[in-house]
Amino acid sequence: MITPTNLVYHELICLNMRIVRSSIEGLTGLTGRVVMETKNMLYFEEEGRVRAAPKKACIFGFFLPSGKVCTVPGSSILGRPEVRLSRLR
């Protein structure tokens, strides 16, 4: 189960998200469903179009299946998804 405390160690693909704040003009306020993730980028689908957001430049709000919204700085989810889990140890 995804909770606000374990979100950074969890799979982000298929979660709905919103860019709460970004240092890149035009990204703040965009919403969509995460479709792919790389070490430094988060790709999300917005209105049938895949967009990319650099993790380091953004603060994301993820909508959890429980209905809660969890705000996460992109710097805390930097790195490959499979490597993030190793930080838990």
C-alpha cells in the first residue's frame, strides 16, 4: 500500500500527479498520469500528450489511491526507480 511515508520508495508509474512548483516556466500546474520514469525525468500523459518534467526542477503532488495528496520535492525521487528502493536499507 502506498502511503505518504513510503511514496519515495514506491513505483510512481500510473499515479496521477500535479506539478505544484517548478523553476522551469510553464510547468507549474500541469497535471497528468505518470507513464514513465527515468533517473532524472518524470514523463506524464496530459490530455493525450506525453510531457516530460525534470525531477530536480519540480515539486510534485501525487494523488494516492487512498485519496490523499502527497507533496514531494523532485530531489527526493532522483535516481532510477529500482535504486531508490536500496535507499530504504
